[in-house]
Amino acid sequence: MLVLKNNQPTLWDSILPPELRKLPEELAKVDEWLNDERFFIPYKERFDTSIGRPTVPVQTYIRMMYLKFRYALGYETLVQEVSDSIAWRRFCNISIDGKVPHSTTLIKLTKKYGEEIIAELNQILVQKAQEKKIIRGRKLQMDTTVIEANIHHPTDASLLADCQKTITRTVKKIKEQGFSLRTKLQDRKRSIKKNILRIAKVLNKRSDHKHEQVRGITETIARKVEATIVEGQKVLQNARQKLWRLKREGQTFKQHSEKLIDKLADQLQLAQTIIDQSRKASAKEKIKDRIVSVFDKDARPIRRGKAKANTEFGHKVLIQEVENKIISNYAVYQGNPSDDTLLEKAVNRHEQTLGKTPKEVATDRGFSSKDNEQKLKDKGVKRISLPFKGKKSAARKIHEKQSWFKRLQRWRAGGEATISVLKRKYGLGRSLARGTPGTKCWVGNVIFAYNLTKLARLSMK
């Protein structure tokens, strides 16, 4: 049963002195912004409010997630800090003697609610800011960045070692459930680890043939993982046969066992894909949609050409910003789509959220193409600050030297600072959630916390 809020005061709350009942100024403003019934609508549309076990109040959950991303806290640290702070308890609508939700409960609720709800919460917040005339939606600037996945640096050898590790671990769990007990699977982790150490020694040598030696060692590891796959297929086949017999005879078995068997099937398929991928890399063939992690299969290599990191591993994020540095929309992409393919959809999202076409649009040259400027003109955008790529004609140079064009480019440059703040203070630098759905949830919560803080500070002026 979905519980929206809990407004029952306790005796202990009533005897608190007035100084302790008062929230800090910023939290008080955030509380005012969140005291709107519209923030409950996405939850009420998807979950029943009358049947089932009561959940953590939505009001409490939203506020705790705001604190988590506002102060870059882990779930366990968040629970501890809320438990120890009277101000944070009152902000989260938890009584002094009330129980703070457990960290695992918050994690499960985040997965349950999903990325669509947090996206709708962001839209409601932006529309509310428009109603209060803090933003008007006349100006729009956008930029892209990368949110890194929480993975180690991928190499072909390390990915193959991860495949061996995960398959062996899953088979062990399946055997503990009583399946495929007589089917053997050799644990090759030690021999693979020795080969990886050999790679490190070879790379330290001053030899012209060291890369060929590394490819040879990687192929040795690949053959060992192939042998593991063959044995794993036998384990999988026997486990499925026993599961089929148990179902036919009506015998009971743990539901977790069926999930482990399906998990093993996915791991075996992924391991074969990574073996094929490593051999293509050794043959210097082009690899489309390259996998860079066994644990986060949706992460992709994104080449940005930055001095600090030429290639990053994760997801591409588009940030759309309007007046007063408020983020009106965002999008998370798997892989590295070209920026010039994202412009029209971004403007469409702006129109859907704010109900109007922007009068001024500013981007960097990555979004420019022959058609994009014309598409924006057709939509009714009056001033388009979109620097062209490559060699420019004399007329184009004059056009880009106009004062309004330069003014919009200076405003667009401020978006770099917004992205920097999001990465340093709110957690946009690295997503600790796995997969594209998890990353979308993470990015949505980051932007929701940022916008709330920004609006609260604007309200304090």
C-alpha cells in the first residue's frame, strides 16, 4: 500500500523548544517547494494506495533522496545522519521517536519507482518554477557530458578474467541449491591471474614485440575461458533438466534457483561475446557496440578527446539549461551518439515541458549541421547561436561576430560551470547504479537535487 505522507505529531515533538523546530533557511525553502500535492501524482498513477503492506511515506522518501544527492551521501551514511539530526528528521517528516527507513529499503524503493517517476518529478518542479516566473523558457542552451560507470579500466584480459570469475561463482551457487551436483567445472582463476601478471611483466619490457606477446597471452586466457564455457554449458543443461523434472512432478524448489540458472545462461553468452570481441581486437578489426564491463553491460567507451581522459566509460548525458541556471530537461544515452543528432529532440522536450518554443538557442559547434539551424528557424526560434564547423564563408564570419551571437555564446559557456558543479557536488561524475535504467535514475536524482537547491537559493534573495 502506497503511503503518501505521515502527519501525526508525537508527544516528544510537541515538547521540543521552538529553536529546534525551526529548519535551516535553505531546508525550509526546499520544504516549501516540496509541499505540493503534484509531486505525489506520478506515484499515485502507478501504485495502489489502499491494498498491501504500507510503504515508506513518499514524502519522506523524496526528502531523504534529496539529502542524499545534495550532500553526496551513501545510503547507510544518509540513514545515520538523518537519525542523528533533529532538523533533518523534521525535514523528512520523521518524528523524534520514529524509525528512519533502512538503507536497503531506500535502495529497493529507488529500483521499484524507476527512472520514469524521477523524470516526471523534474518536469513538475520545472513547471512550478515557470508558474512562479523564476524561469520563462525563452532562452535555451545545451551541452553534453559523460557520467562514468562504476567499473575498473577495461582490458581484454581483465574482461576475460571477470567472465571466469562470475561463471565460477554462479555455478557454485547453483550447486549449493542442489542442481548439477555431479557436473564438474574447473576453477581456472589462479592460472588466469598468473597470465595477467605475465602481461604486466611483458609491458614493462623495452621490446618491439611486446604487444604481440600480450596478444598471445590474451589468446591463452581466451582459450581457458572457452573451456569454462563448455563446462558451464553442461552445468546449465543438467540444471535445466532437473528444474523441468521438479516442475513436472510438482515438487517445491526455491525461486532463487531458477533466477541463478537464467543468470548463468546470460553469463555464458556474454563470455562468448567478449572472447569474440578480444579476438577482433587482436586482429585490429573494428568492434561495433563494444562491451567494457561484465558487471555493467550497458556502459560503453566514449571518446571525448579531453586532456585528462581521452576515452571515458559510461553513458552520455545531455543537459538543457534555461534562465537562472535551472536545468529544464536532460537525457541519458547508451553509447556516443553525435551531438548534431540530439538538437531537434532537445528542443521538442523543451516545448513539451514548458509549453513554448524558445526564442534564443545557444550550443557549441558540436551541435551544428547543415539542417539543424534551418530546423530551428522552422520551429520559430529567432536567435540561433550555433557556431559552424570547418571553414566559414565571409558572410558566416560576419554573422557570428554579431553582438547577440557573442552574448549567447558567453551565456552558453556558463553551462560548463553548471556541469562542473553537478560533477563535483551532486554525483554526476560517476554513477553507482548499474545499467541504463539505473544511470537514468541516478542522473534524475542529481538534477532534481540541484534544481531544488538552486530554486531554494533564488527564493531566499
